[in-house]
Amino acid sequence: LLCLVGWETLSAQKIITYDAGMGSRDPENPDIWILYKRVRAEHEGMVLYADSALLNTKQNDLSAFGHIKIVITDTTTIFGDRLYYDGISRVVDIWADTVRLIDGKTVLKTNHLSYDRNTATATYNNWGYTTNEDKSLVSRVGHYNSDNNTFYIYVQVVLQDSNMRMETDTLTYCTTTNLAEFSSPTYIYSDSADIYSEEGTYDTRQRRAYSSRSSRVQNGEKIILCDTLHYHEDTEYGLAIGHVVLEDTLNKIICTGRYAETDRERQLSYLTDSALVKFVAKDDNKTPQDTLYIHAERIFVLNNEQKEFTALKAYHKVKAYRIDAQAMCDSVYYSVQDSLMQMYGDPVLWYGDYQCSADTIEVYHGNNGPTRSYLRNNSISIEQLDPDKFNQMRGRNSEVYFKKGEPDYADILGNAEMVYYITCEDSGRVSIIGVNVGQGSDMRIYFKDRAPERVVTSGTPDMPAYPLNKLDAEKRTLKGFRWLDARRPKTPMSVFVW
């Protein structure tokens, strides 16, 4: 057995040292040693093993062949079939059908790997396949820094484990923190949600996503769109900021605003800052005009465990619009189970030509619109006939009953009062000829084509009729009269104007 040990002096450059079972100088170039059998080379802490090698002592470089193993550090090792190492630049190039870099629990495979010892960075340009515990990482181009255990990878990137799959084109991934950073269109698929983003981070251990551009999450029938997103998949908690859209395709609800939260544990979604909720009609025979719009400073949309919409709460400067009814108040509670909308804090309800107000208003809905409404305490209903003439009905409480969405009759209960103008029609022209001003303990008003047709009073009614020019001005309006048509939302977007 022949054992050769060699060393050369290259001014300030440390030389590659070696030993081998056999070796000889190249007869055509005496600077090159041809080494065989159990070749071992070392340079500045790196140790290389191979079947054979060519060492250029003048250029301080090494080519190695067969069963190559490079020990870069105590934790980083590379395996391959063919190698070139430049001792001056300290860069290793290694080839094989499958080159393997092993760094702790990280295993990187490719067919050509370049490792720069100066920066502790491995580079591949023709697909790299990495595993780290339960995660796998694939990309066409990539860099791996073994000092900070971080991948910088590009083009057709796939990161996945048993819970999720991420697809992107630009990714930074640290195997110790399990944090992935992306800056290109990125899709994250999991059992609980699908996420799209164009810039952000994803914690694969805690399953938390942060997106700062073009953010989208779909969880079953629920969709979140926004600028900036924080989303925790395990708890299904999302925080959305900027151009927020929350869409519930199951319940046909669309929420918009500039700030929102969704929380599965609390079974609610919360919106503020230009908050708007749209309830889209579920009946296929209805048109988009049947959509209900509700705006408030703060809105809560409540769900049950089956993710079905159960209730809505809205607070402060509430306005609502639907083509057949509009409202405003300080707060609203809507219950799906009871089909009941309750309005508090100086509520006003407009229906057709009527304005209704009270301390509290309750409206029950059916498939064809409202079925009945209750006006609790200080109720007053007003209909404008011309700029200075108004039909009015006032009482302690009022109850209005509807048939097929149209008013059928109304009960004015307690201290009922009424100002009602008498009209006549001649050749299609309607003229006002007088006015009834009366009161009674209770009144029932029957409607036809949304207009009062007959009034029935109880107790000892007082219902005198006056010619228009004989009624004093102060008697033409009832106590509590306010005509608020200027504040009525007349289009969907006018709910934002308080």
C-alpha cells in the first residue's frame, strides 16, 4: 500500500492538502497530482473524500470522481459523483444524478450544486428537491444558506406538508423558524382555507398567514378580500384592513369596509370604518333591487356552529336602504329566526310615501317583504301630499299589518290623533278639498293601494272636517311632527350620508 501526503506553498493562499492510497504526477503537467484509492483532501476545515482526484498544486484546485463526500461543517455534508473545487475562490461544484446536501434535518437533492464556502450558500439552477422533517420544498432555481438555515428559491416553487400546499415563484423559507416569505402571486391550500396573496409571510408551524397585497381567503362558503390580512387557519380568525370585502355565499351576504375581523370561536364577523352589509335576496325570482343595504359605524354579523347567518347588530349612525323601504336610527338588531328587525335610538322608517318614527320600531319580515311592524312609544306616521300638506297619524303605540308586502291596516293605540286631507278626483286630477283633524282613544286605519281608505275609531272620537282655509296653521301638524325626507337614503350608497 502506497500512501502519499502532499503540500505546496502558494504565497498567502492556503493550499489543499491530501493523502491517497496511490498517486503520481501527470507526465504532461508536473503541477498535477493524479490520486487513487481512498482519496482524502482538506482545505481550510473542509474535508473531501473520493475514489480518485486530480490536484493542481499550482492553481490550488481539485477535480474529484466517484463516491464523493464533502464535510463542510459538523452539520453540513454534500454527496455526489463528480466535483470541481477552486481553492482560491473557495467554491465547490458537484454533479451527480442525485447530489445530496445534508444539513441537520434538511436534505437538498439536485443534479448540480454549487457551494460557496465564503457565504455558506448552496445554489442550484435545474430543480432542487428538499425535505425537512414533514415538509418538502421544490423549485427550479434556489439558494440555501447553511449558516442561517434559509432557502431563497424561485420559479415554480412548491412548499408543502401534511396540512397545506403553497405554490409561488419567489420564496424565502427558514427551516428553523418555519417562516415562509413570498413576494409574488402565491396560493396556499389547506383543509380549512385557500389563501391567495402577492406579498406576505406564512408560518407553517402555527399556520398563520400575513398578506400585505391583494389578499384573499376562502373558507368554505366564506370569502375575505382585502389589502392587508392576518389569518390563523387553526382558529379561523382573520383580521382584514383596507378595501375589505367579506362574502358569505351560503347566506348571500356581502360585507364591505376598511377594517374587519372574522372569528370562528366567537361565531361572528365584525366591521367598522365605512362598514356596509348587503343582504342579497335568496329568491331567484327577485332582482338585485331587492338587496338590503345596512351601514353603521360598527356592525356584527353573527353565525351558528353550522356557519349559518343568525343575527346582525349595528351601532351608531345606522342607515338602511332597500328599494321598497329605508330606515335610519342609532342601533339595529336583526334576528333571522324571528325575521325581526328592531331599531333603537330615534328610529325612522320610510315605506313608500310614508315616514314612520317612534322610540322603538320593530319590523317582521316574510318572503314577500314586511308582515307587520310595531312602533313603540311616541309613534307618528306622516305622508306628504305637497310641500306644506301632510297626512299624519299619531299615538302612544302603532301596529301596522301587511298583506303580500303591502299595508293592509294599522292600529293606533292610545291617545290616537290624525290629520288627514280630503281629496277628490275629477278627470284623473286629484284636488284637496278639506281636512279631517280628530282624535280618539284608538284608531284602526284600512289601506287600499297604500292610501288610507277607511278610519274606525273607538271611545268618544272627535273627528271634525275643515275647509282648507278654516284650519289654523298650528293644527295642521301633530305634536312631534318632523319631516326628515332630506335624510332619507334614496340610493344604496346614500346610506353613508348621515
